[in-house]
Amino acid sequence: MTDLVVRRLLVKMEEPIARHWCAGDAFRTAFFDALSLSFPIGEQFFIDSVRNGFRELPADRQERFRDEVQGFVGQEATHRRLHSLYNEHLGKLGYVNEWEPRARARLKQMEDVDVRHWLGVTAANEHFTAIFADFMLRNPDLLGDRDERLKTLWLWHCAEESEHKSTAFDLYQALGGNHAWRVKWMRRVTVFFLADTLRQTFANLRHDGLLWKWSTWKSGFAFLFGERGLVTQTYRPWKDYFEHDFHPEQQDASASRQWLREHGDRFVPVGA
């Protein structure tokens, strides 16, 4: 069981966002902006999955999860709110959220399925966000220093994703979710997540007129496949998810704990 603290981030989201806020790098900015555009609908789905899964537990087993579920919902709701504000700025810059309509159409197909499938999808996505979070917390310089507010937003979000990476997974297991469906959903989520991320990133770059510039692709290749590349460093932990005895807590979360410990001036625990 994980003790999850809901935090209010001390950032002002009213100020405009620069078009290439991430170290002036067009590809990285487009990539992070693409992820942000996915969060409001994604975080709400995760919240609904965990809430509904909790309600399906027998009464005598709910107590074990009660505080953790409340913390999970509080953290994800806060992420959803701040990224909605972030996305409003992206809209003002002319970017179109092409990810959300596709996600809504897929989620509509899941309306009447067993809640364990919802949790299987959520657990797979939470694994993606957790390994991405650890990557970012260990490579914070990739966010640049042009917008300290957004740098703080991303690293705080990453730290909390690492904190609650086990919640949906444990509920899935508690409700009798099996290994076969868990890995099936990871395969499907991998395809959709990577395709949607790249499609939205390309759409953002196309809007800027930078999709076919050599410097854009050079930067993108280095960010994804270089020695410190996202894919290079996250492939192994992604693959771990397919092991029969896998559990999210097997993966190191020290970078999350360190960031939260060293940046306590950036947030206030809710209710403190």
C-alpha cells in the first residue's frame, strides 16, 4: 500500500507559453505539448477506472485501498486541472488537439466491458508514465531553462506518477485480473500510445511549418534514440512489464523521492 500525498503546485499558469519553450527545441516542445494534450481525457479515464475498481472490491477488502485510492484520485485530478490550463495556452497558439477525439472514440467502445479491462488499460498506461517519469527525473536538463514554471510542472507531475504507479495494477490483481490480459492490454496500449504521441507531435510540428526540417528530425532522433534517448533508456523497463512476476514497485523510484524532498518549496500538501 502506498501513502499518496495530494499537493498543490505553486505555479502560475496564467502567463502565456512560448511556442518553443523547451530549450528552443522544436521537436522536444512538440513532443511534450502532445503529451499534455492527452492528459485531461487520459487522467479522467484513470480516475474512473480506479474508482470503479475500488467499488467492485468486497467491503472487507476496500479498507486496504481506501486511502491510496483517494490519494490517487486527488493527484490525478490535480494533474488534469493543470494540464487543462496548459492546453488552453496551446489552443491560443493554434495547436489542435487531434488526440482527444480518437481517444474518446476508443473509450466509448469500453463503456460496458468488465472493470478489470479498464484497470488493465490504466495499469499499462501508468507503467508508461512511470518509466517516462523516471527518465525525465534523471534527465531534467532536457526540459531546458526557458520556462521554469513548465519545467517544475513536468518534474512534479513525473514525481507523482512514479509515486502512484502501483495503484491500478494492485486493484487489477485484487479483482482477479490475470497475466494474459495484463500483457495483452500492454501490447495494445503500446501501439495506441506510441502512434497517438507521434501523430500529435507531427501535427504540432506541421502547424509550425517545421515537420520537414532536417534540424527537427536530427533533434527528434537524438531525443528518442540517442545515448540518453527516451526509447534507449526506457525499453528495458517497458519490457519488464511482460514478466509473470512483475510488480511496479520493483522499479526504482528514488529519483521521484529525491525531487520531492529537494523541491518542497514548489508545492503545498493539500490540507496541510
